[in-house]
Amino acid sequence: TLEAVWGDGAGVVWAVTAEGNVLRWDGKAWNVHASGLGVLVAIWGSGPTDIWIAGDEGVHHGTGATSATVTFAPVTLPGEPARLTAIWGQSAADVWAAGVSDDRDTGMTFGRLLHLSGAGATWADVPIAPEMISCSGVWGNATAGVWAACSRPVEDLPEFIELAILRRDG
């Protein structure tokens, strides 16, 4: 089941599936490039050989000399394991991911917003309001900054409301 697609604008297109496959369009055909990576739901790249994918197993980073030789490796994230639903970046050294984690002590879910900032940097949690139980999107640009969408319970209702919770300029 195709979940997300990203293209470099020069002919290489990548896609991820709920079955854990990474597909690559080489200009002529789609091929399974990698598999067995758990449920995947989001993809973003800074170029044809720098690809970030996210899903139930967190984040995988794909790099290689050419798009045909890109290999994907799991990325170490801080804190509890995360199920991520969105990934986006401004450059190879400025990448954001959003999703949820489960508190090991209480079993409750809590929203996660993660940021990779700087070449060779490690991922860091971005503080968000504690009542946010799920983060589902992250997007931005140099003018508008970075925006994240998270949900929280509506008091006395069995519903959730989605709202922008973070805007970072620059």
C-alpha cells in the first residue's frame, strides 16, 4: 500500500509502503529498492542520494554515491521509541519528524516532534505542550518557518482537535 512519494525534481522518485518497502523510479520503471523496514508512512529527501523515511520503526536515513546505491540505516532517536507519521526538511542538516511514543510507565501516548540540526548532529526532542497526544504533520520553508500539527483531547468530548503547535522562524 503506497503511503508517500518524494521526487528530486530531476527524475529520481522515491516512495514508501505500509508493507515496509522503499520503491525507486529510475525514469523507466519502479523497483523495490529496500524492504523489511516496518510500516513506512513518510519520506523526504534533500537530493536523490540523501533520503529520510519514517514510520512505525522511527527514522531510516538513506545515502549512497548514486540513487541506485542508496542504502538505508536506522537512526537512533532520543527517548522512547517513536512511531512517526511525518518527515520534512530544509536541507540535509535540518530535518524534522513528527509522531507519537508510548510512555513505558503509564502506557499513555504522547506527541513527539524531533529535529536534526547541523551536519553530523544527533536528533533532539523539541518541547511541545504535554497534553499533545499525537503529532501528525510537519512542514515549513525559509519564509514561513517550521509548522507542526498535533492533536489533543477536547474536554468532555470523545474527539480530538488538530492545531498548529509550533512555528519556528528561519
